[in-house]
Amino acid sequence: MPALPSPTAALVRQGAIPEEQPTTVSSLILIYVVVFGGLMIFMTTRNRKKQSSQSQMMRSALVIGAEVRTIGGLVGTVTDLTDEYVVVETTPGVKLKFTKQSIAGVVPPEEPELEGYGSEDEAESEVDESAAAEETSVEETSAEAAPEDAKDEQKVG
């Protein structure tokens, strides 16, 4: 006995009710790949523009007498400056001509260090810690000696 068609199926065949399209996994994966790819492209171009503007600002702020580092790792002092080139003196009497694009950055000046310690506060705290450690070791040795003396007294008596 053939099954009777439902009234909904008849309406779907006539086009009155649109047939539902199942959402496939492959279409969702495609959407995720496109969104993720767009996000990655946006982030990389944004970071590249930011880095480019920072290096452009650094190169335009170069002054004679500044200590710089090249992309090759050479460190020296700027002795002459033009729109395109920088003359860097690496050692006394040795001057090298570089393009501004080959300057990787300005070397920050070195700060003098205190002898043996990073700062005075660190030196004081280290002295306090060593004094506290000595006090605890003295207390521990006296606490260990007391029970032995008590045992000796009991044996003698």
C-alpha cells in the first residue's frame, strides 16, 4: 500500500513552501578559512605599517654624534648625515658610508652600575637577609644543644 503524500510535501513540490537547504560542514569550513585569512592579512599589514612608520621616524630623527647600530651589526657614531646616506665612524679614523635604510636603530647610552649590586636598596636588603639567616642558624644550634644537655643531666642524677 503506497504511503499517502502529506499536504506539506505537496506544497513543497508546488513551490509554495521553499525547500530547506541543509547547512554542510564544508561551507562552514570555507567561511572560517575566509574569515581567518582576512584577519591574518589585516593584522600583518597593520603591524608592517606600524613598524615602517617607527623606523621612518627613527631615521628622520638621526643626529650627528648619535651612536647607531646597522642591520649588519656594526656599531658606530654618526659623523655626517645627508638625505640618503649616513657616515658612521666605527673606530677612530675608520668611516663607513651607509644608506639610511641600513640603520637598524640608535644604541641607548649605557648607565653606570654600582659595584656588585644593581642598586642601593638591593644591597641593603641582601645585608638584612644575611643577618636574619645568621640569627636563625644560632637559634637552631642552641635548640639542638639543649635536649642533649637535658639528657646528660638526667643520666648523671
